[in-house]
Amino acid sequence: MTSKIVIVVFLIAIVWNLGAGMFYMMTDKGGSDRTVKALTRRIALSVLLIVLIMIGLLTGFIQPHGL
């Protein structure tokens, strides 16, 4: 259950940073680097989430199941 909560929190943070990047892109009009920072955080969170899922699968903390 803990792994599901962590995954959902990461996904919410990723979507939040994506929305923040879009908002900054529309409001700043190239005046600052907030868009780049928001999108960089989104990419970093996505990579970290993928790595955590891979570690969880390899250690057995996350059990895959067939549908």
C-alpha cells in the first residue's frame, strides 16, 4: 500500500510541475527561467519514479501481477 501512495504522490507532483511549466510559459513571455526549472523538475521526478519502480521490482517490494 505504501508503494502505491508513493507512486501516486510522484504522479501528482509530475503533473503539477507540468502545469506550472505551462503557466509560467504563458505568463512570463520569456522573461524568466521558471519554465525551464519547472520542466527540469518534472523530468527529474519522472526519472526518479522510474528508478524507484525498477528498484522496487528488483527487490520484491512491488509484486507484478497478471491481468
